[in-house]
Amino acid sequence: MRTRRRTQWRTQYPLPERTVRVLRPVRLLSAVGFLLETTLFALTLTEEEPSTSTLTWTGIGAVYFPLLFLLAHRMLRKDSRARASREG
């Protein structure tokens, strides 16, 4: 009889080193992306006849990049806390 494999939904901390190495640049690039998208959104709003598609995509980017930043930052913060509790 086969046993069913349980799927793990919760992230295990501390994270593997490879994941941490990927998350650090993601956090930085998402912050830069947010600044660029917000700047482009503001510049598009100041035009006389702003393009609807440009406003839509820059608006989506202005929401997406902060969420990506918060996710990466939260994961890295929880990872550093888990590592600190294991050491000390």
C-alpha cells in the first residue's frame, strides 16, 4: 500500500544559503523597481493626455514591486532571527 506524501506549505527557517543568496538581490532590485515605477507613474500623470495602458502598467508595477520587497524582506528577517536563535 502506498503512503501519501504530505505537501509542506509552511516555509522552514533557517532558509538554505542558496535561497538567501537569491533573496538579497531580489530585495534590492524590487526597491529600485518600485522607485522607477513610481517615478514613471508620476511623470505619466503630469502629461496632458496620459496613455491609459502606460498608467495601468506603471500602476501595477507600483503595487507589485513593494509587495515583492515586503515578501523578500520578511523572509530574510525571519531567516536572520532563526539563525540568531540557533547560535545563541
